Amino acid sequence: MRYKEAVKLSDVAFVRLTGVTHGIAQQMLDVLEAAEPVKQSELGGRPSPLTTGDKLMMMLEYWREYRTFFHIGASFGVSESTAHKHVSWAQKVLAGCRQFTLPGKKVLRQRDNGIEVIYIDATESPIERPKKNRN
């Protein structure tokens, strides 16, 4: 779904579609739009037929649904490699801005941070089996 149609959805439907709220998506879009002219001046070439909002939607669909780049590209009318290029660029820009990072280990270890942590033991335990050489 293109960004222009997605922003018209209700708040609940938008979160169900993308995994983020309208406000967070707008913040992400602002960061990407600030980085778009830098990318264009460095790489040159033809401008992309997709808007920055569409590139954001591609990335959010990839994160939310883990769709293949072939399917994302088909939804937006671009090739698989172009979809990969746009999603990778958006991920790199958003990770580099440090505005959307999760709290680190030190914050999680503090007792009064308001975050409840549950540990699950998912380690493998050995199974007793007969030896191969034994009759």
C-alpha cells in the first residue's frame, strides 16, 4: 500500500499495517526526507519514481510482515533489486540517526526503569541416548 493511502487509515489500522504509530512514521519520514538530497547528490543518476514515503512503507512492510523483496517490489511497481536497495537505504539512515534505538543493557539492568524483563531458559538440554558401539 502506498504511503498516501496508508496515512488515511485510522490509528489502529495504521499500527496494524505498519507496526508503528502515525507520529513515529512521520518522524521516520522527516529523517528520510532530510537524507534524500544527500543520497541523490552522492549517487547521481535518475531520481526514483517512488516517493520517500513509499520507501518508508516498503521498509515498514518488510519489517512487519517479512515479505520478500520480490513481493514488495511487485506491490510498488519496481524490481526486486530496487526494492532491496530502497529498504537497505532506509534502514541504514534510520539506524544512523540514533533517534529510533532501543535502550541499552545498562538501562535494562536498573531496577527503577519501569521496564519489566522476563528471562526464558531456551537452552538445549542433553538427551540420554545409548552409545553407538553398545549392543
